[in-house]
Amino acid sequence: MEAVNSILSESCKIYQDTCIRNSRIGDGAVISDRAVVLSSEIGDKVEIGRDCSVIHSSLGFGSYLGKSSMMKFTRVGKFCNFSWQLSIGGSNHNYRAACMYTDSWWKKTLGVGEGLVPVEEEEYTQIGSDVWLGSKANIVRGVKIGDGAVIGANSLVLEDIPPYAIAVGTPAKVIKYRFDEQTVARLLKIRWWDWDVETIRDAADSLRGDLNEEKLRALEEIAEIFAGRGRNP
């Protein structure tokens, strides 16, 4: 393991041949074999699979990234389910130019220019909480994927995807939503992923299995209790 200018939690697990630089690794996080983590924030209970690269990115509590995936300039919420061989946040090349080399490669190869162009925060790829990305999906830089969305395997996401939408294809298009419009609105108000760990654990029966009205009302009751305590649900 190589860790430079980084903060590693005592409870995290770092496996063989990893490279970690200018990063923070949270409690209970797992960085698997041959992973590279550069200038990134890896939250508590996050798992990074084998042969992954995570660069200038952050992943929230409980999210996981499957093996052989690349993530750059991306902000990820909590409890996200990311499969393997993903490409997330890659930059676009200027196909209108005579040469499609990016500025960084002009600098590296030919010594031309100032090197890496700073990426503004609004240019980051933004992925909400409880999002599922199927294997080999490609999410371009700057796209926003809403909470609870599903991206099908092998999809190419070029445009923003709304919360709880299911999008598939190349380019990816929304084919349906996980729930009806009213249920989506209720779930977005509940925001269960922002509860503390103990509350989420206690609510497992309502969060797991097919959602029905009884489970949804139970989740709303928990959210109301939190709101009454002056805490964000």
C-alpha cells in the first residue's frame, strides 16, 4: 500500500498494491486490491472494488463501486449501488479541433500549455443517493442523476436523469419510473438515507422488499418523529 498526504481511519481496510494520495478514507471503508484513490473523499462504510480508480471524487456513506471502474470529478450520495466496469465523469474531447488531445495531454506529451485545466464544481458529475448503476454504464462529466434512479447495464448517459427514473440505452432514455408520481414525491420528502444508522437499521423491514402503502406510511411516521426533534430526516 502507498498512502501519501492522506488521512486513513483506523477501522478502514486497505488491501494490496493500492495507491492513495491526498485523500480521506472513512470508518469501515474498504479499498480493494490495486485500487487508486487520488484527491478524493471516501465516506464511512464505502467499498471500492479491485482495479478501480477514483480521482477528485467523493462517495457518501454505504456506497460501493464495483471492480474495474473509473470515476473522475464526481460527487456521489449515500447507499449507492454501482456495478463493475463503469466509466463515470470522464471528460469530453473537442472533436471540432484539428487535434482532439486534451490540454493535460498537450502538456504531458509536448510541454504545451499550462497542463490540467481546473474543473469547476458545477462541472462535476452529480449522483444522488440510493442510485443503481448497471455494469459497463458510461456516465459523462457534468450529468446529474437524481436520488433513487436506475441506469441500465451498458447505457450511455449524456443527459440528466430525474429522481427514481429508470433509464436504459445508448444514449440512455427514461423508460419508466420505479414508482408513481405521488409515491416518488413522498419518498423524496422522507429522504431515509439521511437518517442516522441506528434508525435506518430499525426501519429495515419497511425499506426492504416491495414497497407498499403500509411500509410507506411507516417510513413517513419515522420522518415525522425526526422532524419533531428538530433533525433532518
